[in-house]
Amino acid sequence: MSNLNNKIALVTGGSRGIGAATAKRLAQQGAKVAISYNNSKEAADLVVSEIKAKGGEAIAVRANGADNQAPQQLIEAVIQEWNAGIDILVNNAGVFATGNLAESGVEVYDQNFNLNVRGVYETTRAAVPHLNEQGRVINIGSSIAHYAFPGASAYGATKAAVAGLSRSWAKELAPRQITVNTVHPGSINTEMNPDIPENDFAAYQKTLNPLGRYGSPDDIAAAVSYLASPDAGFVTGSELTVDGGLTA
Ligand SMILES: NC(=O)c1ccc[n+]([C@@H]2O[C@H](COP(=O)([O-])OP(=O)(O)OC[C@H]3O[C@@H](n4cnc5c(N)ncnc54)[C@H](OP(=O)(O)O)[C@@H]3O)[C@@H](O)[C@H]2O)c1
């Protein structure tokens, strides 16, 4: 499928996991793709070379989403690379910092909010003047926004916040025919949440899930790809949950 030909996409946190799968999928559909990363330069370069090997165009930009200046610099780098505005912004970079309220310090709150909320806010704020008409903003939330997960209250709150930002932005950007939506993944097998036999946490998550298994990064990439496509032009302010029925 090549329904994203000539589109420019930016996927934050595209070096690994859901972001890497999403970047490759959008590139497969014809988009020129920029990914950001913070620590994993080698992995980011690998994603870029995989895309290029299939005839696509891609760049990787180091940008710490929790940093004050980096989101603006990231957007400028993307604009300069192709001398064009951005059609698809996927705010995917995220951190899962945990700790019970009674036992953890405010650093758990800061770690989650600095990247998962402030980073999304600042990246989108920097992108807004450069988003093309009929553009797409797709924010990666989490099913945890909709159910209680002891030990992950701050993380859960960031993902509820992301959905809230998306809804307001959907209305703010509607006059330019730009859509804004949230995708809520459930348990997805990545380095953040590995589905490995010796992991009790993984086994526990499967008990919560009616399908009894993890999803893959490609399951989320498929949802993002739909929201990025021309087919989803009338979908905005929505939350698409991809969690195997976890929050059903
Ligand atoms: N996996 C799940 O079960 C699950 C469930 C619900 C929601 N999610 C959400 O899905 C998104 C992707 O998660 P994932 O599972 O793919 O995680 P992951 O495998 O840990 O990958 C995280 C990505 O974010 C990047 N990143 C981390 N900190 C960053 C920073 N400060 N600045 C820029 N990039 C940064 C990482 O790049 P570097 O390695 O270069 O730092 C990496 O590319 C996150 O928003 C997460 O909250 C995941």
C-alpha cells in the first residue's frame, strides 16, 4: 500500500519498540520518515538503514523529549531535511517509571511527566506552525489511562493527560483539517514491557487480558497507520484502544 506517498512523518522514540515498527510501516506506505531517539543511536541508525534498503527515505535525530530545547530543534531538523512541512506527527517516545505513592519520591512523577506529557506538549507546540493542512497528530497513550494499576499511578496519569491534550487539540486544529487522536496500547512486547517467560509481571498482565496474550509493536503500528491514512480524515478527538480487550 502506498497511500502516504510524499507525506513527511515524524515518529518520536522511533529507535525501538512501537516507534520503530510505526516508522517502518509509515515508510512502507510511502512516507518520508524522521525518527527521534535519546540513547539508542545504533538502533535508530538501523531503523533508518532498513527503511532506506527498501527504497524509502529516513533520518534519525537525537532529541531528548524531556529536554527544554530539544523538541524545537527536532522539528527544525525535520523541516530542513525535506524543506517541507510535517504531515504526520506521532508522539510515541515515553517512559514507564513506577513506584508506589507511599514509597517513592517525586522523581517518579517528574520522570513520567517530563517526557510523557511535557515532551508531547512541547513537540506538538513546536510542530503546530509547520503542520500541513489535513495533517495528523497521533499520540500514544496507554490502556492504563482507563484502569487502576497500583505502582504506576503517575505513569497512568500521564497517559490520561495525553488523551486530554489530544481532545482539546483536535478542536483547536480542526479549522486546518488536522486530526488529533490517541492510540491506547495494552500490553505490547517491547523492551519497556518484555513478554518473557521468567517475567511474573508479564504473566500477570496476560491474566488481565481476555485474549490471554501480549500484542506486538506491529499491532500498534497498524492502528497508527490507519489514523495517518486518508481513510481516517473524519476521525478526530478519538481514542483507539488496541489492548486485546484488557479494558473491555
Ligand atoms: N509496551 C507497552 O506495553 C506499552 C503499553 C502502553 C503504552 N506504551 C507506550 O508506547 C510508547 C512506546 O513504548 P515502547 O514499549 O515501544 O517503549 P520502548 O521499547 O522502551 O521504546 C521507547 C522509545 O522511546 C525513546 N525514548 C525514551 N526516552 C526518550 C527521551 N527522553 N527522548 C526521546 N526518546 C526517548 C526510546 O529511545 P532511546 O532508546 O534512544 O532512548 C525508544 O525509541 C510509549 O509512549 C509507551 O508509554 C507501551
